[in-house]
Amino acid sequence: MSSDPKKSDDRMAAHRVAVVTGGGRGIGAAIVRRLAADGYAIAIGDYLADEASAMAAALTAEGKTAIGVGCDVRRLPDIADLFAKAKAGLGVPTVLVNNAGIYPNHPALAMTEENWDQVLDTNLKGSFFCAQALARSVTEAGLTGCIVNVASTSAFSARVGACHYSASKAAVVMMTKSLAQEFGPLGIRVNCVAPGLVEAKEGLVTEDYRRQFISMVPSGRIGRVDDIANVAAFLASPAADYVNGETIVVDGGFLTGRSLQRSS
Ligand SMILES: NC(=O)c1ccc[n+]([C@@H]2O[C@H](COP(=O)([O-])OP(=O)(O)OC[C@H]3O[C@@H](n4cnc5c(N)ncnc54)[C@H](O)[C@@H]3O)[C@@H](O)[C@H]2O)c1
């Protein structure tokens, strides 16, 4: 491992291979597109194998380099397979975006163990073991790299029906700091992007919820997938070389506080 930052940048530039989990659709697909535009070859890992393959085929048709791999991040053998296929098909991955995540609604009183485990295993355990796989392959190859985790404003502001989700994303924020401490000396930065509400798919929220929500966002709109992809790409780039262990909230100002006026 070189401690010369210029040499590190050169070596990372020579190995522009990224793994994006959950990259078959939604925010992940936007991150895939953005990193591909930045010149990365991408391994798209998604448990919807067909969507991952379709995304990779669409990029390949545009002259980009991508492979789609069926991968359930809750399963460690799937993660090993994703990284092995990325390395064999594209070269050693040096960038990981831990985007795969689920956000079902389950009221706390009715929560089952299965509900809890599904969310924590996907959002937290899967992100940790993908990060470990990236760090192992980068260090084995003597390279430097970086990891971008995807948390949520739910890490900082609770949502009814999302106790498991909020807990998982708060843990992702802290995991980001812990991994930055352990991986920093290995030449691997670890950062996080925390989106506010993003209309990643149709029917995500009702029209009424949408209207009420917008009234709480100083920027006056709901997030777009590219809002998140832009910040993820920045965190993955050499422009963020001295940013480590940080979480950037991308929410149009939603978390700034109450937008209620006490008196006229
Ligand atoms: N959409 C939002 O409002 C919002 C807000 C804050 C944070 N986020 C976070 O952003 C990320 C992407 O969300 P989205 O809205 O694009 O979701 P989405 O459901 O549109 O896409 C998620 C992708 O992850 C994949 N995936 C789910 N479980 C997986 C698993 N076990 N293994 C591999 N792939 C899996 C899905 O197949 C899908 O392609 C998630 O981590 C989510 O928690 C979303």
C-alpha cells in the first residue's frame, strides 16, 4: 500500500471497477448509471437477477462495461460469488456502493421476528459483509478503495411503522464511522449518503402524504434518484479524498427542524 496520495489516486484510477448492490432499479440504478458515466465498469448485484442483467445489458448497449449478478446480500455465499464474478469479469473492485435495502411498514406491536430479521439482515448485515468483501479484495490486491453506504433520514428521525428500518439505518451510520476507523489505515475510505424521501418507484406514497411531506421540505420538492446518485458519486471520487466516516444527508432540508410558525 502506498502512502503517497498521488500514487494512490493513480492506482485507483487504473482500477475503476465498482460493485453496486441493489442496482437493478430505483436509487441503485441511478447510482449505476452515474458511476458508469464516470468511467467505472460496474458489477450490479441484485436479488432480482433479471433486473440486474437487464440493467447491465442496457449499459453494454450504450458502450459501457457492466455485468449483472443475482445476489441476495443476506447470504454470505452470494456476496462471495458477486465479488468473485466482479473480479473475474471486470477486475478487482475498488469501489462498493451498499445500496440494497428494504423499507416495509410493520407496526411495532405486530412486528414478527421474520419482519425484523429481513430488514436488519438486508440493510445492516448485508452492508457489513459486502464492505468486508470489498476491503479484503482491495487489500489482497495491494490497492486503495472506498465504500459508500446508503442510510436514510430515518436514521435520525423516526417514522411510524419503521422501527426496524430506522434502527437498521442508524446502525449503518455508526457502522460507517467504525469501518472508517478500521479501513482508513488500509487506504479505504468509508462514507454514507442518507436520502430523504425519494420517489424511486411509482406508488411509494399516497398523493396526500406527498403533499404534506413537501410542505415539510424547505427545498419544496421530493427527492429524485439523481440527487442521491450525484452525492454517492462525489463520495466515491478523488474529490472526496479527505472525507472519511461521514454521512451526507440529502433531503432538501427536511431534517432541519419544524416548519411550523408559532404565531403570525
Ligand atoms: N426511496 C426512498 O425514499 C429512500 C429514502 C431513504 C433511503 N432509501 C434507501 O435507498 C436504497 C434504495 O432504495 P430504493 O427506494 O431505490 O428501493 P427499491 O426497492 O426501488 O430498490 C432496491 C433494490 O435493492 C434490491 N434488493 C432488495 N433486497 C435485496 C437483497 N437482499 N439483496 C440484493 N438486492 C436487494 C431490490 O431488488 C431493488 O433492486 C435503500 O437502501 C433504501 O433504504 C430510500
